[in-house]
Amino acid sequence: MKLNLIIIFLFISLLSCEKENNTINIKGYWVNLSENKDTLLIKDYFIFRTNFRMPDLSLNHKYKYDIIKDSIILTYEGFDKVYFSKPFINKFYYNKAEQLLTIEDFEKVYPGYKGDKFKLVKKN
């Protein structure tokens, strides 16, 4: 009986730890620290990327994203989807205190953009 209680306790503990990894809230407007005109709008499960200061959703590159531990999986869903059909897995760092977001090698997901560090401008 004690063994069953210990197993149930460990199972619940593991489930609660898994939920914590998936609750990172990065929703909002982010500006690239290398290029001020490169803006991300992160909503629900999508990242919209544009060259404008305040994004117009009809002109963006769109990525579906999923955060798993210290990585982010990006699947390009924008106008050029034919060229980027496979998902990209990039290392992901979020500094909540400084409101900085780093997606390593993000410029490789869609060429033409430089920099992988973003500063939060407005929380969504």
C-alpha cells in the first residue's frame, strides 16, 4: 500500500513539473536588438515576423511554434512555405527579468533577417 502511494506521488510530481515547462508566456510585441525594424508579434501558438515597427498581420511571415524545455520548434506557415517545409528546432532562452528573448540561429529559419535577440516592447 505504501509503495502504491509513493508511486502515485512520484507520478503526480512528474506531471506537475512537465506543466511548468510549457507555461512560459512570451506573448507580445518584440523588437530585434540588431535591426529595429524587425518585429515579432507572438500570439497563442504563432509568431508573426515583419520588417515594420507595428506589424500588419497581412504582410507577415508566420511561424507555428512550440516550446519544449530549452528549445523552440518553428514551422514556417507564411507565403514561402514551399521553400521551408520542415520544422526548425532552435535553442531558446527567455530572460523574464530583462524581458529578453533569444532564439539561436533564428535568421536561418527565414534568410534575410539578422540577429536572434529580441526585446519586449509591449506585453500581449
